[in-house]
Amino acid sequence: GGLSFIGTDAESSFAYDCEQPRHQVFVPEFSLCEHLVTNAEWLEFMADDGYKRPKLWLSDGWATAQQEGWQAPLYWHREGEQWFTVTGRNRVPLDLNAPVCHISYYEADAFARWCGCRLPTEFEWEHAAHWVECCGNFLEQNQLLPQPIVADNKGLKQMFGDAWEWTQSPFIPYPGFKTPEGALAEYNGKFMANQWVLRGGSCATAEQQIRSTYRNFFYAHQRWQFSSLRLAK
């Protein structure tokens, strides 16, 4: 933890308006899991009736899960005892060691609660990402599916690429944010309500697009994106 500079400024290399202005926040001490939640861990959540226990869910999330009939992440299909998922090209057997993806904010929050953990804030995520090299499984690797960890070195892994990471932070303007003039006024500032921040990029993100300050955002119920989670305490 400690004081941390968040975001970027207009004089730096390219960034979107919602990443500005650069400002300082105090981040209390925290812990992050070194890797994204895996498919195997998600199956444990399902086996423990994670989709059937309303106490794990936010009220809106439970209502949405019941209305939509959620029982597993989007694009998961079961045949006998085998689970399958869909890549950018075809259907493949579920890799138990790969990160779970195509989950909503509601599902991510319920899983974290089931684990006795929580989702990180976007400030915690960016504070930690300052010390991590921006490399990973991006679009250029042509995998189009999150991959298992291959490195056994200590430290944070999968911070960039593989799957977007839900945070518990709402997509709101940074202190001092002003909507740009002209056509750019129709850009990110218009969406700063009722959405949640995701960080880190995915296997479908171009490597040159991502950086530690990049803020993606989606509605809490949306699942089509390569979205995953990293546990925090």
C-alpha cells in the first residue's frame, strides 16, 4: 500500500480521456492472488451450489442470475462429464488450469465472497501493475483463449493479457476530469454511470493498446467479453 499515482496526463504517450488526469490516491495495504481464478476453481464453486445460494450474491445479481438461468459461465457446455467452451474459432474441451472467463461482475463478486475474499479496487490493481512488465497472452499470440500459467517464478502473473479482470470500482471520472471538446465529447465521459472497471487486457486485445492505466468498463450483467477475476484481501 501507500501513496500511488493513478492514471496519466495529457503530456504522456497516448491514453484515453478516462485515464486522465493523473492524480494521487492513498491505497491501504492489501493482498492480490498471484494468478487469475482457474476453471478448476470455478467448477468447485459450481459444485458447492454457488449458483444456488442467494447469500453469496448481490441482490441485483441474484435477480439477474435467476432471470437469465445462469448455471455456468457463458459459452460453457456440458456433454456427459466433460465441459467444453468456445474460443474465437471453435469449441474445445475446458482446460482446468486456464483462467475462467466470460463471467459477469455479479458472478465474479459472488465467487470472491464464496472464497472469503473480494475483488480488488482499480487503484489496488494499478498500484500493483506498476511493478509488472506489460507482456502476456495478447491478440498477437493468436491463441484467442486464456492460457494456463507456464512460468513458476514468484510474483504476480497474468496481470496483462489472457482475460480482463473485474474490479469493485465503478467507472466514474477521476478528480478534475473534464469532457473533451468537439466530437470526443461523445466518447468515454458519456458512459460514466452504472458500469464497472476492468483492467489488464485479454487474449483478444492488441498488445500495443494495453498499459497499466487502461480502464475498460462494462455493465455488471454482461458476459460476452473475455472477463475474469483475481482475488483480493
